[in-house]
Amino acid sequence: MNPPSTSQESQTGHGTGVFVGLPSFPVAARESTRDGQLRANLRHATHTIRAKRAVAIGELSDWGELRAAGAAIKDHTLAHLDHYLQQLEQAVTAAGGHVHWAADADEANRIVTDLVHATGETEVVKVKSMATQEIGLNEALAAQGIRAYETDLAELIVQLGDDRPSHILVPAIHKNRAEIRDIFRTQMAAWGRPAPQGLSDEPAALAEAARLHLRQKFLHTKVGISGANFMVADTGTLVVLESEGNGRMCLTLPETLISVVGIEKIVPTFRDLEVFLQTLPRSSTAERMNPYTTMWTGTTDGDGPKTFHLVLLDNGRTDTLADTVGRQALRCIRCSACLNVCPVYERAGGHAYGSAYPGPIGAILTPQLRGTATELDASLPYASSLCGACYDVCPVAIDIPDILVHLRQRVVQGGPVTQAGQRVTIKPARGHTTEHAAIRASRYAMGRPAAWAAAQRLATGTRKLHPRSLPIRTAKAWTDTRTLPQVPDQTFRQWWKQHTKNTNPDPGSTTPGGAR
Amino acid sequence: MRVALFLTCVNDLLFPDTGRAVVRLLERLGVEVDFPMAQSCCGQPHYNTGYRHETEPLVRGMAAAFAGYDYVVTPSGSCVAMVRDNYPRVAARARAEGRPDGRLDRAAETLVPRTYELTEFLVDVLGVTDVGAYFPYAVTYHPSCHGLRMLGLKDRPLKLLSAVEGIELRELPGAEECCGFGGTFAVKNSDVSAAMGQDKVRNALDTGAGVLCGADNSCLMHIEGIVRHEHAPLHTLHLAEILASTREQPYRPPVSEAKIR
Amino acid sequence: MTNTTGSSSRAEILRRVRQALGTTTATAAPTPEDIARDVPRDYATTHATRTPLQTADLLAEHLADYRAHVHRTDAAGLAATIARLLTERGSRTAVVPAGLPGDWLTDARALDVDVVTDHPGLTPVELDAVDSVVTGCALAIAETGTIVLDASPDQGRRALTLVPDHHICVIRPEQIVESLPQALPRLTPTRPQTWISGPSATSDIELDRVEGVHGPRTLEVVMVASDAQVTDFPG
Ligand code: SF4
């Protein structure tokens, strides 16, 4: 399950480094679908939250309106993003914060590392942040001698277990309570206070163990690192939603706070939060409201960190914005509802998606943030049966199936895209030549009634010769688990000709537009 | 009322029984139905695999094949969803790429409002829920994703089924979950696809029903593939064949298939 | 110092954004009218019509749903209630923000609870040694069961309500609103805020919620009834 250590190093240039060299989705999913324990853990967790979410959403009679408003606020912001970024920068600066701009992961990592070095500290406490996962910040800090302590319970489990996160909200969703207890028992000592003697696998006991393990770190560590759920442009206010209080600890107690936030996290005004604070908690943890939300604006004398740095992260977001279909993905508020309803995620698990963003959102975001050049990233848009459950639950109405298909087009057809701010035209990804030829041939036949009828007759005429299973690779993918359908001895259109001859001898009925 | 049957390429070749059932059903309800020979494929497989450009000729072909009909009725929710959701996109995106094509625009404009999924046509256009069918078996219904989410067929299929004489409907646990077919997904991600299908079959077997009914043969083909691979005691059947079955002319499973439980 | 690092990236990111939006110059600042046109706000202001008492009941119910302990009293009974909660818990020390109304803790003091008033020298480690914290709040939201603290004098800095394991929070009747859309206009965005909905919790183990992680594990909410409600809730 653990990636080899070489893959932990940060890649140079655009994109993210933590997940390089991973196999394509279908290859990874082959392993995970066969892991019975993993399947059971994911099934249990996702089905639990699915049912609860439905109840929480059901309480709001205006869910549809809130969803539309959320989508519209995000679209409006994106359409004026340059304005809102500058407005935000001005407001944060005026409130005593420092704003930094990072074009890619490496630059963001460098900025944060330098900021930590400047404090003279070698340890930081972190509150779970997708952006820092995405850029591989912990690994970059470690390379510079800085130890980052993850404080979110699930992140802690992942960190102690030398594992990778597999869910946006609950990165250790793939672990059950017994596995978590074992990780705590064996690994906590190496990172600080050991697990209590005789630790049970009761969730409450595990939570208590985490509390004891992290308490001293919270009270003494001088630098905190976070992301943010929202940034309010006109006031410079940052917002973090959480449950455990580790966020409050990291955001409040350290002397220096560094927040790394994607540029798409902006909302124009404070009022806009009235939409997202209703939709986000209900979509993610299925609660009316999450236990804790912290809002801060720059620095405040005598309350919280004395120094605040905001690192604004691009890392492929502007490239995503350049795609008029794909840019919807930037509305995402990382609620994870789409993961929790996704039948593919439920069976393949989060690791198969090979990035910080698993599930349906990962399948549309990663190939946009990183491009489709690697086999893994080109396979992600296909990691869906297009069932549409994700679109149904998405609180900002991202049409995920549409974007998936759109990105499939990018993979097989190539075309104009933006990469690191440069407009380029990409070629179709490798490995699709045969498929394209078959698609073209079928389209050719289907576009010509006579050719199509002949092809069908060929299929029915040779039906006795059809095997029950097929040796070639694509066909084998079907027949390993499914028996091929039998081709009947007559196509419908052959029957229809007889049928109309019997009931109505007028041959005109079969010409286009020639209804009786 | 000029009604054309758009049977879909998969049904034409692999499931002609469904086509015959639709014709029988509609004729029994007094609808004269035509099958324009120029039809082939709506382009869904091409489009969903990423070959949007290859889809364009098929979109134009569909418009030509079904020109002049008041209604285009199809027993495949996913093909209706292709027309309704994606034909306008095919046209709009060709335009956005600097290749405006009036025929694509018109194909979307003319086909979208006239194309009906079978149960929509029965309930909304003909206004019937009791089609006079007879089917004395225990049946569980799988609402395919396109019908459930894209088209919002809601309870139309179940209304039609519950009016069938002799039927015993059993609720399918996890009914709203995808069966795992997903077109080329079934081969590109065959492991996940099969895992989803196996769960669907297990849920169907848990109902104790002998028949798993659906309104989309693509999904049923995948599910049936698993059923037969695992020799499971389940018979997959398109809704149209249940609705076409009457006391006078009851449904008869093809001889090669297992007896219905 | 606006921009310690990445100043060329600032220009580059803004250029990329504009290129993505199909323009080379800065997009115009949207006016409030632009926002109003772009964003439909036909969602509900509240999700039911309620009397103030019903709203208070809903708040109590929703706070309790997420395992806050709710106590209801009137103004006259407040000090006694706080004292009772502290002694029942066995708290020997309590910290309070500098602006907490002086009479709230009179009964507790009389029962020998050591009440410390917060001051800038009080470190997190020292706060960790305190048993309880008592504060007011900025407002409370009934539909979500949320208390909002905004660091006003009766609430104090954020660390105060974070480190001690036991938080007693007093809500006065005029501070209760029904919904999010009613709450936000009453808040000053730039004040440091903590929104609290129940004690600390986690869903990180099998997506099942358990209470009690890093924040205060016990949250006690004292709802003070308005004079009109006193007859319903004798102190
Ligand atoms: S895509 Fe939508 S449902 Fe998925 S995490 Fe983002 S906001 Fe939530």
C-alpha cells in the first residue's frame, strides 16, 4: 500500500510530486477491488454517510435554490477572478497579513519552507488541507529538515501508518477501527507520546488517544500550517470548517500561521457564506453544522497568531479556468459527497486515483490540474460509469459526467489546452489508435444504412461460430466475469420487413419520413 | 400521430425481442408505429468514449432518419439521454470550436422535443399506466442510471409494472446504484464494472424474484452476462416484454434460457 | 510588505487568469448589481415561521442533538446555574474573559471556585491547567444549533474557549436568530470568530461521529429566558 520512497520526492516544475509513477486507474483498481477488507471498510463507511446525508439535505426545503446559488456565486467569482484576487490581497494586507503568490507546487513549497525557516522553527502543526496534500508540502518540508505534524485524526492515522490519504474528508476511510488501533499502538511512540496502555478499538478511546498524543504539540509549537475552505474577497476573511478542534488549535495557538489556499476558494462577500455554510456541512459530514468553524482576518492584537501568511496557489487552476467546460470543477467546495455516493470509488478505493483528490472530483480535477500526459492521468476520465450520482449530490452542481466525457475527448482527440499558462495543442494520448480506428469504422458503417444492415447480417449469420468467451484483451475484459450475449438469428430490422409485409404491403413505410 | 420506433443499434442486433415487444405493445394500444430503416446508432458509445467528432455524422443521420415523425419512441433511456443532453452539446461545442454546423443545431432542436423514452411515451403522451398486460411472476426492477437521474423517469416504470396483472413486484435493495455497465467502462475498467454488477445481481437475488426487469438492455446485457457466468437463478428482461405480455399471448422465454423461477 | 515572495508569480497568475477569461486587461470590478444579477438568492431566509419561544426551543433541541448540555434559566437564576454547573463538574478553577458581566460568577466565587480573569500573560499551557471557562456569545443560530463567538469583551480571545476542557456559554434571548441568513448581517466579518455546534467531535473512524477530541469535550449552554418567557421556564 505504501508508495516507494522515490515517489515521495517532489517533481520539478508544474504539477505535483507526491503521486508520480503510480499505475493507471484500472491497474490499481484491479488490486483494490480484490481487497475484501478494503471493500468492506469503504462500503460500510460510504453507505453510513450516504443515508445520513440524505436526511440532512432533506431538512432543507430550499436545497435546490441553495445549490443554484452556490454554483452561481462560484461562477461569478471565477468570471472576475483577477479582480477578486487583488481585492482579497488588499484586504488581507490591510488587516496585517502577508500575501504570497505561487504559480506551481514547487514555488508554494519553497515559499512555505522559507517562511518556516525564517521563524527558526523545525516543527510545525498542520490542520488537514487538500492544497498542501496536492503540492506534497510535508515531503518538501521534510527534505529541508522541518517536521510537519498532521493533527486531523484521519491525517494522523495516515501519517503514522506511512500511508496515503484515500478520501477528501476522511483520509483514512480505508482503515477500520481495529486497523487504526494497531497503527496507534505500534507507531505513536515514534512520533511523540505513545498510545495509552491497553488501547481498545472503540472510536471514543481512539479519539482520546489522539487527544493525548497531540496535546503538547498544540500547546508548544510555534508555527501552524493550514488551508482554508473560503476566502472572503471584500473583507480578507479566511474560513476553516472542522470538527475536532485541531483546526482551532493550529489556527489560534501558534505565533505564526501560514495558510496555503487555492485561488478558486474566493467568495466575493461575507454574505455569500450563508449559502455555503448551509450546504457544505450537510454534504460532507451530514451535520446541520460542523462542530467548529474559525474565521480570521489578517491578525488581531492579543488574539491568535502574531504573523499571518497567505500563500495563493495556482498549480494548474488557471489552466482549468481556461477550459470553458472543465472550469466548473473549480466550483468544488471539497465536501466529498461525490466520493461517498460513487459506486466506482466505493469499490476501487481512493488510492487508485493517484492524487490528493480521489473519486469523481479527482477524476475531473487531476487531469486538469496535472494534464493528461501520464498514463494514470489519462485513465482518470474513464474511471466512471457515468452514472450521474455525483452530479446529483454535488452542492455546487458540477456536471461531473459532462466534464468526464469532455476530458475523454481531450485524451482521444487531443486539441487546444492551456498548460502552465501557455496555450498549446496536444496530440491524442498514446494507446487509443486501435480504438479510434474501430470507432471510426463503426461510425462509417452506422452512417450508411446498407453497410450497417450488411454488418448486422454478418453478425447474425455467423452467430453459431461465436465463442462464449474471447481471447483478445478488450474482449477478455468482458468475458472474464461475464458471458457474452448470444446473437439472435434475426435482427429486428429483418423481422420488421416481414412484419410490415404481412400487415401492410406498402413499402413506402420504411423510407425515412414515410410514416403511414 | 406519426410515431417512429428508434430501437437503438444494440437492440436491433442483440435484442430484437424487445423491439417486437414494443411494436406489439404500441399496436395493442392503438398506436401505429413505424421503423425507419435508415436508423442506426445515436452515437452514444462514440460520444461517451470521447470521440465527439466521430459522433457528429451520426447526429445528422439521426435527424434525417426520423424527420417527419411526431414522436420518436425508444426503449432505451440512455439513448434518449444522449439525444436530450448531448445533442445540444455536440452542436454547441462544434460551434465553440469554430465549426458551426446548422445541421447539428437543427438535429438537436428537432429531435430533443420529439424523442421519448418508452415509459414516458406511455404515461405522458398516451396517458396510460394500465396497458392490459399479464405477467404472473415475481419481478424486481432496476432503474438504470439514465432513466433514474438524467431523464427523471421517477415512478413511471413502477406505475406501469404495478398495473400488470399477476405480477409480484419486489423492491430491489440499492436500486438506485449503477449496475456497472457504463458502455466502454465495462471493458476499460472491467474489474470495477464486474464488481458493481456482481453486487447488483446479489441484491436482485436477495429479493427472491425470478425476473430482474430493466428499461435499458445495455445494462441488462451486462447484468445477464454476470448472471450466466455465475449460473445465477435470475432472468433479465426488458420492461417492454413484460408490458407486451398478455393472457392471450403470454411471455415465453427463449428456449435456450433458464426457466423463470 | 505586501508581497515577500512570488511578485513575478503575482503578475503571471493574474495574466493567466485574464487569458483564461479571454481578456488581456483587468476585468472590471463587479458592482453589487452585477452580483445580484449573477446570483439568484431565492433560497429561504428561514425554514419555518416560529415564535421566539419556538426558536429558542429549536436551538435547545439542536444543541442537544449534537451533545451539548442545555440548561435554561432566567436572568435572576443565571449566577446560581453557573455555580451549580461548575460545582457539579468539580471545577476548582474557572477562567473568564475580562468583559464578562461581573455578577455572573458571584455565586461560584462564593462556593470557592477560583475565578481567574483572562490577561495577555496567560499562556496556552496555563490555560490547559484551568478546569472551566465561562463566556457569553455574539449570537446563536437555532436552525443549525450553532453558537457564534466573536471575541467581544464577554467572550475573550479564541484560545480562552479552546484550551480548557469545559466550556459554559451563556446565551441571552435577544441573541438567538433562526437561520444563517439572519445571522451573518449581525456579525462583523473582521472580528475573529469561532462558530461552535456542539462539543468537539470526529467522524474520522468509519464515518461515524464520536464526541470529544481536541476542543472542549464538554459544552454546557445556559439559555437565559426573556422576561416574557420566565413563566414558562422558572429559574
Ligand atoms: S465535486 Fe461537488 S460533490 Fe464532489 S467534493 Fe466537490 S463540491 Fe463536493
